[in-house]
Amino acid sequence: HVQLVESGGGSVQAGGSLRLSCAASGYSFDDHDLGWYRLGPENECELVSSISSDGSTNYAESVKGRFTISRDNAKNTVYLQMSSLKPEDTAVYYCATPKLGGWGQGTQVTVS
């Protein structure tokens, strides 16, 4: 079955950086898109970024120029490099492969 495990969250000051990782297993990683979503303090859900199987990327306007998504097919892992973090980036971040119904458990990012 599809399994996604996020790591790398934490607490940082505004302007800082974090790198989130999502290790995938249980399916053909190379063939599927992945996305990073976040659930904010008021339960607002946002698609932060996505990467397709061919490496094409998309970003929410709120993170463009600050976040970078990438994937390592050899490691079955997708990353989200977050820089110039702002307090409004505070959320639980989830990776997901929606077409397969796979979601991780989430990792908390707190920016103060």
C-alpha cells in the first residue's frame, strides 16, 4: 500500500530555512506526481507545491521564489526546500499523491 513519511519540520525564526522530506513506498514512485499541502492554524488547506513525474513544478503564489520542490527518484523521496520563512507559513505540512489516495502523517512547521 502507499506509504508517505514526512520529516524535517520544526520551529524557526522568520527568515530562516527548513527542508522537508517525504519518503515514499508501496507504489511506482517514478510514475506519479506528488504534492506538498499545508493545513494552517485556522484549518485552511493550501496546495503549496507539486512536482510531476517528469519533474515539472508548480507553486502557490504565496511561496513562489521562496520554496523549491524537487524529487530524487533513486531514493523515492520528494523534498521541499523552504527559505525566507514567514509566520504565515506556520502549518502542518503533508505530502500526498492524490491520484493514489496517499497522504503522509504531516510535519509541523512553526515560524515565529
